[in-house]
Amino acid sequence: MSSMIRYQHENEDLLLHSAPHGRRWRLPGAIFFSRDSGKSWFTGQEIEPDYLGYSVLCQLNNGKIACIYETEDCYQIMPDLFT
């Protein structure tokens, strides 16, 4: 129910991961990043304060990161862009 991609940002190799941030239910949703190939993770940005269902990350041609995810108990799909 989460997504992970490798991303080059300012000559830095990052892993990005979209997933729920909390341990209970699936909220809030966030993008996490790792600078050491997944050994340690940091919260980069909260993307959804409520329920986060399935999510997909991708890098667009302009270099921005897009995340499409389900919310509101999977009745709505939301797009989001990050730099």
C-alpha cells in the first residue's frame, strides 16, 4: 500500500517512500526519505492529515515528484506535487 522510488536531488541519491506515518490506522500520510539506501529514514513532508490508502510515487519530466493516493476511506484519489 506504499510506494518507493530512487531520486536524484542536487547530486544526492535519495530513496523516497510514501506511507502512513502513524502506527494506528493509516494516518497521517507522509513522504519519507533516506540518504543511506534505506538504513535510516526521515519524514520529509506530510501529504495527508487523514486516512492514506494506496499511494504511488513517480518523478515527472520536469524533475518534480508526484504522489497519487487514496484518501477518505478510499473513496477519493488525490494528486500532489513536490519539488
